[in-house]
Amino acid sequence: MRDIVMCSTCKFSATEKLAPDGRTGGETLIGHVRDAISARGLELRVVTQACLWNCTKHCSVVLRDHDRFTYFTGNHEPTREQAEAILDWFALHEQSETGEVPFRQWPDRMRGHFIARIPKAPA
């Protein structure tokens, strides 16, 4: 099982809690990720979580997989371009037996966003 866990309460930017439309950065990025998933015709669940305890690196996203490594990421811009990069990287992750994606294959917008690699839980 694979899904994306996204913080709904992350700030919009380093200095602003809310976007001009009143949404948090997390809510904005969640919307972009859901739209990108729909546009790609994917069946990928987005789970929202109020606060992932990574407030210094707003717009936190967990790329969760029960059979491979899971990755905790942060410092994402709440943009459609960043949402596309997240999905591009997660697609490469799915193609890997272990969930390890060679750095040279990473979309440029995903570099510098990884915080932790979490091994799968033992069976």
C-alpha cells in the first residue's frame, strides 16, 4: 500500500501562515497534489494530517509505502510545479524494488527536501 501523507497546517511561506486566499500552505499544496493525481489518472490516496511536527520546514510530505522505504520530506513550495515533482519522484520510487531512487534520477525540484528515510516495518 502506498499513499501520500500531507500536513494540512503548514505555513504558506517562511513568513506567512496563510496564502492570499486564506488557505495554509499545506492546504494549498494538498489541492495541487490532488489535482495533479486526478490529471494523471492515478489511484493514489492523499491522507491529511494536522501538524507533522516539522514546522521549521513547512509544507511537509510523507511518501509512505508499506513494502519499501518511506520518506519524510519538507520545505516544499505550495505550487503545482512542486506537486508534479513530488509525484514524479514517487513514481520512480514505485519502480524500485526497495524504494531507493538514484540521486541522478531525482527531479530537480525534489533535491534538498528529504529529511528522513524510514525502513518498512518488519512482517
